[in-house]
Amino acid sequence: MIRSRSGAGHGPGEHRSYGGARVSRLSTDDIDALLSTLGRVRFVAIDFETTGLSPDQDRVVEVGAIAFHMEQADDEWIAIEEGRYETLVNPQRPIPPEVSAIHGIDDLAVSMAPTFAQVAGKLLPFLEGSILVAHNAPFDMGFLLAETVRAGIEKPANPAYDTVAIAKTAISGLPSYSLKALAASFGLEQTAAHRGGDDARVCKELFVRCVNLINTSK
């Protein structure tokens, strides 16, 4: 995922809006709400690769999503995967070379890919009824909402947890909370950084690690 320069985001208690404020640690109420969902709900870790940073002006070029639920095993929470959805998306506009250099997706790669309007017929049912998990959730939720509006599709109502806020709650004081830095801190392998499927997988694994740290320290 191409991340915003500000690193802005929202915690679980702030998932009703997706803009602007700097990410902070979860409040006590947010932590209680997060832990109360475990074992009861379906999550989908999601990542969008895009042509740029602005949901209003840029477009999605790839989506990766992994559905899972949480179960307890040996006094810790583990993720049980339920399915994956991953596809390139034709943005119907050129991808800037400097952006292609980051995620490796160029105009040729997406030339025969479906448009977001075509992808939505499979993606939105995959997301239905789930809580989304994304790293810097305002970025991904902003593109999800903008693309559905452009396609004339009803906006999804999924709440979203931001793994930036969750990671800050689990471990404070790290020099960086980027997905790459956190993956290194937790020893999570990144096989294809800045690609939708792998970023979604790392996001899911980061969520699980942080949830267990938060749960044991509560």
C-alpha cells in the first residue's frame, strides 16, 4: 500500500469517519470493545494498492483481502483463515511511473484486469458482515468508499480497525509504525511488500500479535 505522508488514522472507537486526525493509542473503552469482538465476529484484513494518495483523484489498481476469525488456543488468540480475495484492478487511467516503482504494478499489468465496478460484485459480498482490519485504515476505507461511489454502488457500512492504533497500544515508543517497520519488529516475513495480498496477510498477522499483547497486559 502507498501510505499517506501524515500517517493519519483512527482507532476502533473512531471508525465512523476516515479523515485527518493523527493516530493515537486506544482508549480503555476501545480496548474493551476490541477484545469483546474476539471469537464472535468475522474479520477481513484488506489492502488496496493505488495510483496515488488521494481517494478523490486516484484509483485502485489492486486489492488483497483475507477473511478470518479468532479462536483461543493454549491461552492465546489465533487467526483461523476463512478465505482470500485478490485481484488486479484496471484504474482506467495511467499509473504514474514513480508509483509503479513502489508497488511494481504498471499499465501493462492492469490492461486486461477488471474495473473496480466489475470487481465489486465479488469483493463487497466477501466483505459483507465483517469488521475490516487495515494498516492506516483511513487510507483503505477512503478508497473503498470513493470507488463504490464512482461505480454507483451502495457504500459499504463495514466498521474498521486500524492496526496502526492497535500497534501503538500494544507497544509504545517505536520509532516507526509503518507496516514494514512493524513487520521487522515482530519478525513477520514480507514476501511481496506493497502488494495487496501480502500486505493484507502481514496486516492480519500484525493484528493477531498485537491483540495478544494487549490481552495479556490488560
